[in-house]
Amino acid sequence: MIPVGDDHAGTGLPVVTYTLMALCIALFGWQLSWSGPEAARITGLGFIPGALFGGAGPAPGVLALPPPATLVSYSFFHGGWLHLLGNLAYFWVFGRSLERTLGAGTTCALFVATAVAAALAQAATDPSSAVPVIGASGGISGLLGAYLVRFPRAEVEVLVPVLVVMQVVQLPAWLLLIGWFGLQLGLEWATPAGSAGIAFRAHIGGFVAGSLLMLLYLPLARRWARPATA
């Protein structure tokens, strides 16, 4: 299912969401320009658990960031057009609504924190892995978890295949997002280790982190908004 809109779009320019989307597009364009040995750059710009925890590292002689920096940089590189476009669709729907409610700074911090949490979750069971992790879906999963806590009763429009035709249907956010999370859990459980090519553990870790952070944030936000009394 592909999200196309929701009923909490709000007003204002979601600068952080659009900037993150633009970075993903620009760096994917840079990836397309790589040829031959340059393709190994992804091993130095994506997140390799073994480079951070020991046991593996990027290909020798390629452009590489310090391993801690790749906990964030991996989010802006993608494995193909479908990977990129799918993440942009989720950014467009869920990122904009959250930013217009939480503000630019909080949304940026939420994305970065959950992207890091997602990468660490992916590394948890195999910290010496040499397989690079790339894609914004770890941080986006964090936005989905935060959206579930903040807007559980929102209506989300999604494209679904009905026979051979794509149709737009409305689903409650809680149903869509809990279903999405359950699917990640099921796929992680059912897929043999190392055979999926999809970082399901990162999706799960990002979603849980986003949910927990939003649960912590909401009471603080209410306290900050409460007028002071003399």
C-alpha cells in the first residue's frame, strides 16, 4: 500500500521534511553517476555494523565517513528507484503532518534519533556484519511510530490494488500503522537471516523508538504549553 495523503496535513511549509526528501533525491542522483569501482563508495557511506563494532569495514581506498557518522548518512542513499520513491511517499504523508504539528527542530531530531536507533537495531544480532545498510526507511519508521502515538485516529489515504486497478481508500492511522508494524515483525521472523535484502530489524527498531520518543515528548509538550501562574 502506498500512502498519498491524510487529514492532518495542516498549514505551513514543512522545511525539514522537504529538505530531507531533497537530500535523498540529490544523493541518489549522485549514486547514479557512479561507475565501475566508484560503486564501492556505498560501503563507506552506508552503515556497516562491523565498521562501528569491529570485524568488517568499507572497501579499501574508497570515500568513507567515520563509522559513527554513517549511523545517519546511510539514510540518504538508496538501492534503486522503487526504494527511493517508496520512502519519499511516506516522507510526503507522515513527515509533513508531524512537522506541522511538532515543528521543524523536533521533527529533525526525531528523524535523526530514530535513524540511529534503527541502525543499531539492525546491528544488534550481527554486530560484525559487513553488509552495508542504506535507505531512509529506518528514520521514516520512527516517524510512523510517532505518528501512530500522535494521530491514532487520523484517516490516511492509501493506494491499493483492486483486481488490476489501483484505487484510493481511507484507513484509520492506527489500523494502517499497526498492520504495517505487524508485517515487519512477521517478515523478520519468517525470512532466513541474510537472505531478505531488506532491513526489517531497522524498521522495527525505528518504529519502536519513534513511538517511545513521542510518548515521552507529549507530556513535556503539554507542560511547556501550560501558562505560568504567579
